[in-house]
Amino acid sequence: MTREELSQYARDAYGAEPEYLWAELPAYAVLRHSLGGKWFALAAPMPRKTLGLPGEGTVDVVDLKLDPALVYILREQEGYLPAYHMNKTHWITVLLDGSVPPERVRDLLDQSFELTKQKMKKAKP
């Protein structure tokens, strides 16, 4: 899955448009909820060296918030790394280089979206 495909899925599924918040990092895109504004994904090209990956250049990634037990399990698999710039217990970096199937990336994006939804306050009787 490419970053463009990820963005299109977020548009179609959640009406979320990528936001480019940092002038010094113009390719870093945040996906957030329309209500409450919480982030559910951060997509960016990252230097391979920064992520501890072999080779030169960059690799596209997405950071997603997931259940800590799932984060722990995924970090043992190919295509997943400890979250860059995020809490490493609750967030994970997913490589968008083909090592993680597109349907799995979409599923994880869905989970991140659900975990970051604004909680409805219960009305007091």
C-alpha cells in the first residue's frame, strides 16, 4: 500500500483529509477525526537509517495507535517497527513498502481510528 492509497482509504472510509502541519516536513501527513481532532495516523517518508533499516534513501511509513498487546506482537513481525515520534507502547510504525499486505494496513488503520475516537460522555440521570 502506498501513502496515496492510504490517504484515499481514509477519505473514503472516514472523510479524513491528510493535513500537512509542518513547513519543515512538508511530506508528513496527519489523519485525524473530524470530531475532536484526535490523530489516528501519521504518514511520512522516513530515512531508512533513522528507522535502523539497511540501505539508503527513505521508506514510506504510517504510525498507528493500537492495543498494546497487539503492538507487542506485531513488533516481532516483518514490516513493523517501534513507533517513531510516538508512545511505543500504544503506537507502532508500519512500513508501506509492500512487506505488510494492503488489507492488513487498512485493518490496522480501522483499529487506530476506533481507538482514538472521542468517547461520548454518559448523561447523568
